[in-house]
Amino acid sequence: MTGASPAEARLQDAADIAAAAAKAALRFFRGRLGIEFKADESPVTQADRGVEAEVRRLIADRFPGHGLYGEEHGIEGGDARALWVIDPIDGTRSFISGHPLFGFLLSHLVDGRTRLAAVGMPALGEIYTAERGKGAFYGAERLKTSGRSDLKSATIYVNEGEKIWRAHPQTFARIMSAGTTRRFSYDCYPYALLAMGHVDLVIDFDLQPYDYLAVSLLVEEAGGVMTDWW
């Protein structure tokens, strides 16, 4: 990026890496996949591992000395001031069933604080970015949440509804009576819809850092609030 600040150049790097991750994921999408299940019964595929390996290579080439933390391959250089956090395929159940709403999540932390984020939707050809203090964007379009504060009239997405129902049935019952429109989901796309103002609230459960760091910055920079359940 000619004339770009270091932060702007790094944000473009994040977007470029998200685009490369999309190409890598689409080579596997709706193909034959070797699928395994982790201890928590979530699936992992050859695609998850392959995409993360490609992303790690790209980051190591561009940012030698930065740490890496990925869902599939763990932490490397975790004591570095700068750390990239990777979720190669967010929504693996969508991916393995041929559903296009799977994503890619990338965040960049400095001294433990998220500075940049990229959220990619490979099958949709969409990439969202955010920079702390500078806003959230879809391409050149700046994003803004709906600003709706009336829960009764809210459009709500519920991620991991089955897990919520099993672990907190009373809370799940309350969720099912909230808002005017509710939709179940299993991936990061609702957060992009939230940042764009199409959705008013996203409820999620049992998240790891690679699940929430990128989408948190995207939502907050679009004017939204991320908080825990309690």
C-alpha cells in the first residue's frame, strides 16, 4: 500500500492472508474430506489443518519473529509481543456438510491486546476487517451496528443452541422468548451481520480465543458491545 501507515499496511496484509486462506479452503470445500472428532466432539478435517498450515507459512514469511496461535497446531512463539491468532475454518460442521456459511478468523495482538482483525467468508467471497480505534469495514464500506436497544423488537442469532440447551436449559428457554426473530447458527457470519446492522444481537457459547478475538474487534469497532453472559 503506497503511502500507507504501518498499521494500515498490516491490516492489508491481514486481508490478503484471509483471501489466501479462502482459496486454500475452497480447494477442499464440497470435496472428499478426512474427518476426525476432537475430545469435545467437534469435527476437524484435512482442510482445517491444511488452511492453518498455509496461513502460518504466510505469516512467518511476512512477519518473522511474531508468535502464532492456531486452533489446530497450537502455539509457537507465544512469548513474542506480537501474536497472530488463527481459526482456519470457523464452522467446520457447516464446511463438512457443504453449507457455505463457514468462515476464517485472524486477529493480531500486541502485548495481549487485539489490534487488527480479519473475518473471511470464503464461499461468499467476503472479507471484513477492523483496526482498533479506526473502525470496521467491508471493503471500503465502514460498518455500523443497528443501535437497537429494545430487546423485544430485536433480531437475534443464537450460536451453538444445542450446547446452551444442554448446559443451561432455563437460560435457553429465556432466549427462546426474546426478540421478534430468532435464528440458529453455528459459525462467525452472524457477527458480520451484526457489524453491518442487519442483526441486533448474537448469543454464543463455549468460545475459545481463536473463536472470539477477531469477531469481538469487528463488532466493537462497528459500535457494538461484546460481553459475557453474566
